[in-house]
Amino acid sequence: MIIVMKPQAAAEHITAVKNYIESNGLTAHLSEGTQVTIIGVVGDKSRLSTEHLALFSDVDRIVPVTESYKLANLKFHPDPTVVTVGCTQIGPHTRTIIAGPCAVESNDQLMLIAKAVKRSGATMLRGGAYKPRTSPYSFQGLEEEGLRYMQAAGKEYGLATICEVVSLEAIEAAVKYVDMLQIGARNMQNFILLKEAGRSGLPVLLKRGLCATIEEWLNAAEYIMAEGNPNVVLCERGIRTYETSTRNTLDLSAVPVLKEKTHLPVIVDPSHATGAYRYVPPMAKAAVACGADGLMIEVHNNPACALSDGPQSLNFEKFSHLTEELKPYWTLAGRN
Amino acid sequence: MIIVMKPQAAAEHITAVKNYIESNGLTAHLSEGTQVTIIGVVGDKSRLSTEHLALFSDVDRIVPVTESYKLANLKFHPDPTVVTVGCTQIGPHTRTIIAGPCAVESNDQLMLIAKAVKRSGATMLRGGAYKPRTSPYSFQGLEEEGLRYMQAAGKEYGLATICEVVSLEAIEAAVKYVDMLQIGARNMQNFILLKEAGRSGLPVLLKRGLCATIEEWLNAAEYIMAEGNPNVVLCERGIRTYETSTRNTLDLSAVPVLKEKTHLPVIVDPSHATGAYRYVPPMAKAAVACGADGLMIEVHNNPACALSDGPQSLNFEKFSHLTEELKPYWTLAGRN
Amino acid sequence: MIIVMKPQAAAEHITAVKNYIESNGLTAHLSEGTQVTIIGVVGDKSRLSTEHLALFSDVDRIVPVTESYKLANLKFHPDPTVVTVGCTQIGPHTRTIIAGPCAVESNDQLMLIAKAVKRSGATMLRGGAYKPRTSPYSFQGLEEEGLRYMQAAGKEYGLATICEVVSLEAIEAAVKYVDMLQIGARNMQNFILLKEAGRSGLPVLLKRGLCATIEEWLNAAEYIMAEGNPNVVLCERGIRTYETSTRNTLDLSAVPVLKEKTHLPVIVDPSHATGAYRYVPPMAKAAVACGADGLMIEVHNNPACALSDGPQSLNFEKFSHLTEELKPYWTLAGRN
Amino acid sequence: MIIVMKPQAAAEHITAVKNYIESNGLTAHLSEGTQVTIIGVVGDKSRLSTEHLALFSDVDRIVPVTESYKLANLKFHPDPTVVTVGCTQIGPHTRTIIAGPCAVESNDQLMLIAKAVKRSGATMLRGGAYKPRTSPYSFQGLEEEGLRYMQAAGKEYGLATICEVVSLEAIEAAVKYVDMLQIGARNMQNFILLKEAGRSGLPVLLKRGLCATIEEWLNAAEYIMAEGNPNVVLCERGIRTYETSTRNTLDLSAVPVLKEKTHLPVIVDPSHATGAYRYVPPMAKAAVACGADGLMIEVHNNPACALSDGPQSLNFEKFSHLTEELKPYWTLAGRN
């Protein structure tokens, strides 16, 4: 931690900061510049509150020099994590494709979709049973019934399964039926839910919040991991900007940034990010090209009749064509 | 709802859309332009899915013409709502000042603060007992013990009380001790929590999400109201932008915008928005000047030692000075 | 300047940075922490390039500790600047109201508007003669003819005049007719234009760019001032965010932030920021309440027929009502 | 154009809008809904001002249905444009790589870089001679001397050349020496400069503004094209968001969006977007994968000593490695 004092800071104010640091068992290194004095703090900074220090007289700024997340940090865990999900894995050598409908609508529908995505190379089946919707008057999901359909379809076609959870009750139901929990963008900082997911025993896919910084996202992963659950996968799904020609702005640069900061796998969801099926294939290829460990893609038997997010879903033919097109990109990325 | 067809849309595609609308019991009005055809949909649009329509061939865009929130909508409820909270009210003629520490730290501290803010004219006491923190390693609050201190301090000094809730468990505890629930920015789209708060029987203060549009915010209020709870107060607390000289960007224009769209009271929190105590007084005055029904302000007996958010807290002297300065602004705003 | 080294930085890499600093005639202070080493640089940092340093091995981050703008900086010029514009002034005790149409349309129109705004208390007349428009097919302004009308109307009614300039040619014309130049949001980082405006001899009103940080804005002011022109006034006019219910998001917190960083006057334009005349009065009052030195407000004789930006213009009656309403706010702000 | 009236709009207000439309020689189609009436306008909308209409009583919203740009619009020009630049081309089948230093520093430096990038497969040489810098105290470029070095290096190594221009004077100099003009992000809405570039006779590379929507960007291209210059290439270079781990947020989705809206070539600049050389290779591959017609990449002989933007420059070895890695990606994208 570095403390930057104001220009012409009074000597007694500099001393006060120094004394406070030392009274907490830490060491203060002073650098007196021509314009400003800076104080480096050496020792275990968890003993000090940045917020206290910011209020000392003549303190201009506090600059943290280490990250607040530890378990998710590549610095303390240099090897990439491989997360096992049911019969499959997500990690540095996998070609993970999680595909399925936005919302589970019926058993027949889900069987149809599971069969099609399996045939085209998907490794996991997604399907929403609990839907967080902006308006209370929109379709909210089949809940436990939807989870049962997911389990059945996963078994039938040998696909690992993932469902979004939105409450403790949903987690308790989901652990009985599916292989992985998803925390959605709107709940990325629902810390109670993160802790419960951490305690569930299942691997967790953590979507980035609509306006979350990468730092906040990694801290959210830390909440799950701090409960003893190391099996977290991060999913970039677009951030909110002023641009309106896509639903959100897919931040693909987050992929190489994350690869520098964390050992956790990173996947990309081009369906929710763009909101339009036409943009899914180019952005899926781009995601693999910049290093993503996998993709999450919405697929529907009849997008025109989907109960949720139809315009961004691929039909079976388009999905099959995309998985073919992706093959050389996976190979170029060293995934065999 | 208006459907804009693509230029040179095929006649049969236009007919297909028209037939679909009519088969759902609605009426389609066609306007054939020189460049594009547009179709106005007349009737109860809840019978139609925007998402289905977007996938019909040659459909370019769907433009909604009515809002999805109803109970919160000024159009259907033209008189401003007055929300009663314990011994006080929030509404078009009130001078609501909600003051107190970011986090409840001890009974003594809270009594001291409650006494000071009451003396300076606060109408409600705030204090966090459950703190949603970015890092799992930061102080997370005293929980039920903190709620008990809130109740005691409120009684002692005749202040209505409000606490943030982050889970069903926290709501169940809070209803026993305090007069109003707060849903924080990070939970604005935690729909499960919104529904539980709606069922609690207590009035709810709903903070705007860090990247929530006003439309989404009103839909979140609708979730609470749809459970039969009409007592919702909206609180603007800054949105996330690229500007870094304040913690967030206080969107004061939201106040007059909300006054056009909803009958619910609107208050402003300049402490969290700016993140710096020095900016709280000017922004508090500005909030009253542009029509806010009240303010939420962080006050601490010793900001330099606050366990949370010290840099944005006013000490007693500064808070007292501010409430004096605010008096003529309330009067100018017609609040007596 | 502070250089933060990576954890476990090699001793020779730390030495390399230290040697580079010292070989440039500066002093390096090392603080060796348990996790990281930081190096404080003491001396005239203009001799060093941040960018070179960022490329030394094991350098993690460079933290600047002083601002790059000097002439605009309150630290080096603690007294507030008063800018004289024709027959009026803008500064810490003024009630500046700059009013007029978005675009000058005809001599008659401008005379009518000038008369009305003068009667209601405006101190300056605005009117666009060169309009930067998003589409090349929109009305682009009357150019020099418009400037002549501005001069005539200013003389007739005793109002100082201001026009936006978009090119060297426009500046050369404007200096012949008006009292102050305006640099618009889209040209805030048109550095050539800033320099020319600096050399013009006229005071300059510098609008904030749509996505400019306060730091960049002050650096843009520095471009004008570095040409020997100290008469710069800053104008907040809204920044671009994801919120769409107002045209831009008026960042009123920028007013107190600027008052801490610079001695230059600050005015607020609620017309362009909100894009809707209904929001202009509440935001104008808020701007005065949080410390603005003045306002820029669009006024039109017949907003329904304005050639540009009609929806945000006040008619004469609404403007007159607003200036009356503002009087007690100016008084409360200590402006007499 | 569609006009949405307010709920319960008075019949005479609806009639007034209808009459106004018809008095301008256009046709008004009314659709009377149960909640609102909408009016479709048929005919040449350039005769009508959206802004006038927005002020009619009971008008709620105006929805444009056609784009304001025509020459850049794919609807009116369905074949992709190929832009010829000196000895090379940019278009749907090219593997354009524009490489070189951020700023031209000396003739020797530029010769060295030109030789290296040519050897590695670059098709064009970039180099800044006029640098728009945030601070007036930063290095501003060698100006005409830099242009001469560009010409010499281009000739020596058979590379087409491109330089940023920031003023009419710079355009006049540049046309004598280089093959293509660049309009930088900060000048994207400097409409005077766009027109001058349009009249220069040279092809123009137009970078996206830091906070420009795709719609505004295409309108800026229209300014150049409206001067009779069809040779415009668009360059995505990152937009401003709240995320700070990269300098800007590279909006790669803009590539497929632009391919739907315009026939102009689209290239991507990962160097400026990310601000860090480590992120350039993954984002360059992603750009090719999602359909970009080319790349603009900063290369420097000694990034640690670059006078501008060193941290984002590749050295020769890294650039050579990247161009090798890109080859199969170009092939997959159908570029031979």
C-alpha cells in the first residue's frame, strides 16, 4: 500500500500517518519528493484500513499494490485449474461447448434439443429452470420440473448439465438433478447466493455482472472459493455500454486479461452478449481465437417460438454448421 | 407495439406477420411507406411475444409503445404516493433526512450517532447490519445484534429506522426490529429478494443498481408492488461511468425523469454516489433543488475510524451545518 | 511518480530501474515490502517517460502523483479566476445566464430572442452560426451572416455574445463579431482548434467532451492557456452513459470536483445534457445549488419551429419563469 | 418515421399532427390502439423535422425507421467496397496488415521498422507525424519532416503509407507524401476535417471515436463520402467503458454489425484498444476470426524507448511471430 501525501503536507501530518502505521506493527518507508511525500507501507496490510488512512490530514490518495483476491489469484496458484463437471472437463485443453435453450419449456423440447446438440459436438447441456426476468409479468421458468427434465436429457444423451440458480431453494433443488450451478449476471454480487453456491459441492459457472469490473468479478469468485469450493469457471457475457446495436458489448479482451490474473477457466457466451443469432458465429470463432476455454451458446428447436430470448438462439442447422466451422479454430488454439 | 419491416419486405412476409397478430386476437394496422412498411398492433399486447415476432422473416425492429410496469406507473396512478415509515412519512411534502453510519459498530456508537442526527433534524436512522462487501475478507456486519441496536436507538430518540437486507434470513430478522427495509444497489435485480421484501409487510427503499436503467429500476419496484406492497421509495445513488474522480456518477436528472414516470417517492444518496464527504453538501442541496423527496446521508461519530466507508461520512458538526444550510432549499421546494 | 514492481521481482531488474532513474538526474527511493518493492521517484519527472519505465522487466505499474496540467491547476493558482466577457463577467460572485437559440436562424428571430432574454435577466446571448451536426444532411448554420446578427443583437440589447467555432476560418470570422468563443463537446480534443482559440485573444468557453474525463478536460483547457490565454470557462453539458431517458447524463458532481482542482469558472448547460425542456428548470436550480458560476440555457421564440434542438428549448414564458425561480438560489449560493 | 402519441391524447392534437404531416406533402397513417394512437409517416421524411414534431401536444415519441446515412449504407450499395491504397488494396479478400511506430522519430528508425514489417508480411506502413496528445506538454510529432520519412520508407520497401492528419494544414502536407489519410478517434466528429479529407483525393481510414455509436461513426463516414470520396475504411480501436484493466474496451462485435450495415471495409487496431502489447496477439487473431478485413498494429524497434505508446508496441520478433500465427486464420476467413 502506498500513501501519497498532498503537496506541502505539514510535517506533523506526515508523522501522524507514519506513527499510525507503525502502531499497527507495520513499517513505513518515506520518500520525500520535491513536490510530494509518499509513504510505502510494508507488512501485512490486512491489519490496516485504507479507509481510516484516507481521512488523516494531508493524505491525498491511497494506492493498493496487491489484489484483494487470493484463492483465485494466478500469483499464488500458477497452474491452470481444470474443472470436472459430470462426465466432462473445462480447462486449458478442452473444447467445451455448453448448448441448449434459454428456458426449459417441456420434456419433449429438451430431449429434441439435447439430441441435436450432442450430435453436433456439445459437451454440456444448458437450460434455464429459474429465469430472472426484468418484468414480474414475464415467464419465470418451470423450476424443479425443469430440473428433472434436464437430468433426464443429460442422462439420455451423455451430456453434463448446468442450470442457473437464483435462491437457496433453487440451489437445494439443483444439487439433486444437475452437474453444475450457474450464477447469472444479475446475481454476480449477490454474496449470500455466492456463499451458498460455494457450499453446494457442485462446480459453479460465474457470469460477469453487466457492469462488473474484472477485479470485482474475481472477488466474487473468491466468495465461492472461500467456502472451500475451488471449482469455479468464469463466463464473459457482455457489459453495458452506450452502444445499442448489440444488446451488450462483448468484452473479449477480458479473456487474455483473465488469463494473466487467474488460474480459473474462462468461457464466453456470445448469445446473451450480442442478443442476435447472426452475430453468434463470428463472435464464437473470435472467442476461441483469443484463448477462451469454451463457449456457451443458445440453441432452440424453433427459435421463433422460444418462450425466452428467441432472437439470439441458433436453430439446429446453424448450430451444427457453427460447430463444424469451429473445429480448425480449436486446433489452432492447441486444443485437441 | 409497432413492427417495422425491412425495406423491400416480401408481401407474403408482411402477410405472415399480420396473420400471426390476428390469430392472437389482436388487430394489425398496416402503413405502407415508400421505403418501409410498418405494422401497428392494437389490443392486449400481453398475448404476444415480442421475441417471436422478431424472428418472422423481413421483420427489422419491434418498438414497444407502452411500459411493462403498471403498478409503479404514473399513467395509471396519477397522485403521488406518501409512504409511512414508523413515526414519519416520505412523500411530496416531506423533508426526509435518513442519516446514520454505513455499518452499525456497537450500541454505544449508534446511540451517540442517533442522538446527534436527531438533534440536527434527521427523520430516520440508517445503519448497516448486513454489509454486502466486494471482498469476502472485509467486515460483513453485526447482523441480528446490529438490528437490535437499531431498534433501541430508534426508540430512544424517536427516529424511524431502516436497514439493508441481503437474504430471506435477514428480512425475517429485520421485520422484528426496524421500520423499513433497504434493497441495495447490488441486489436491485435479485428478484427473489424483491419478492420477499414485497411480502414482508414493511415499506421498502429500493436503491438503483450501479448500471440499471430507469426502466429496469421501475420494473424492479414492480416486483415488490406485485406482491401487494405499495410502499416503495426509490433511491438514486450514482451509476457507473468511465469518470473516476467520484466513486460513481450521481444521476440527478433521474429525479425529474422519475417524477414524470412514477408516483413513488424519490430520495438521493450523495454519500455513496460521490464517495467523498466534501462533495456531500453541494450534491445534497442540488438534490433538494431538483425535486428529491429526501436524502440519505452517512454520518459517523469518528469518520477516521469507521469500519466501512469512512471517507464519505460527515462528522456531527458537518452534518449539523448541512441540515441548517438545507432549510431554505426545502422551503423553496415547497416542503414545509 | 511511483513505480510498483512485480512480486518476486529480480534484484537486477529493480537495480535497472533505479539506475535508469538516477541516470536521468533524479532520485530513486526504494521501499522493500514483504510482497512487493516500490520505488518513489523524486525530482523533475518531465525528464522521464512513464512509457519507457513501463517496459522495464518486472515493472508492474506506474502511478503518477502529480497532475499534468499546471496553468489550470488550483494548486499553483489558488485564487478563483474571473473572466471578463464584453460588458459582463463570469466568476465566483456572478449570476451568469447565457441564453439564446441553438442556431441563429434570421436577424428578426435573434432580435426577438435577445430582447426577451435580456428582459428576463440573461447576461449573455448565445446562438450557433456554425453547427456541428451528426449527419451531413442536417442544417449547418448561417456562418458569417449569423455572426453579424449576433453582433447586432448584442449591441442592441447590451448583451455579451458567444458563438461556437469549429475551424480556424470560423475563429477568424468570430473574433470580428462576438465577445467569446465556444469550443463544443465534439471538438474538446481537437487540439489544433484549442491552440487557435488560445491565440485568438478572446475568452473561451470549453464544453466537456461526451466521454471526457475531468482530467482530460482540464488538459484541454491547458492547451488554450498554454497559448497565453488565461480566460477559459468550463461548461459541463452531460456525458454519455447507457441511460437513455435523457439525451446525456448531466454530471453535476463535476462542479464541486472542478472547484477543488481548478481556479477556472464552471458553468452548466442543462439544455443539451437532458435534451428535454421539461428537465431544464429542475437541473438549472440544482446546478446553482451545487456551486455553478452560471448557466447556459436554450431559448427560442417558437420551439416547435426551431431548426435545431427544438425539444430542449424554453419559450419566453418558461425562461422568464425560470429566471425568477432561480433568484433565491443565487442568493443562497452567495451571489449578489 | 413513426409518431407515438401519449395515452388519452386529445383528438384535436392527433389531428394537428396529421395536418402538419399532410401540409408538408406527406401521408399520415393512423393506428388507433386501445391505449395509444400511432401515426406512420409515408413519403420523403427529409421534408419534416423530427424536432418540430416532438413539440406537438400529446406527442410521446418519434421513432425513425430509416438511417440518415445513404452513401455508406449497405441497403443502397450491396456490394462490398474495395479501397485501393497506393500499391495495395483493402477489401473482402485482403489480408491487410498496417504496421509501424506510433510516432515517427527519425529516418533511420523508420527505415529499420519498415524493413522489418515488410519482411514479416505487412502491406502498409503507419507512422504518426502529427500526434494529438492529451497534454500540451507531450511530444507532438515531427510534422512534415515525418511525412517525408514515411514517403522514403514506403518507396524503399514497397509499402503503402498512412499518416494521421489533424488539420487542414496537415492534410495539405500529407497528400504530397503518403497514400492514405487517417482521421483519429478524437477527430471522428471534427466535421470540418472530415470534409477536407473527403476533398483530398486520398483514401481515408476513419477511426471510431472513443464514445461514438456505430450509427454516428457511419454518419461521420458519410461526411467524407458526401464530398465525392468513396474510399473510406473504418477502424475499430476500442470504446470507453468503466473497465480499467485495458486502456479501452475493444468492441469486436462492431465488425459483424458493420458488415450488416455498410459496404465499407473494416479493420481493427488491437494496439490502441488494449494499450498492452501482451493482449495484441490474441485480439488480432480474434479480429480476423470475426471477419475484419485487416489489422493496424504498432511495431517499434525498441518499445522501451518509444517516444509515444511504447507499452502497446510489439518488437520485431513478436510481430514476426504474430504474422506467422495469423496465416491460418486469414485462410479460414477465406482470404487468400
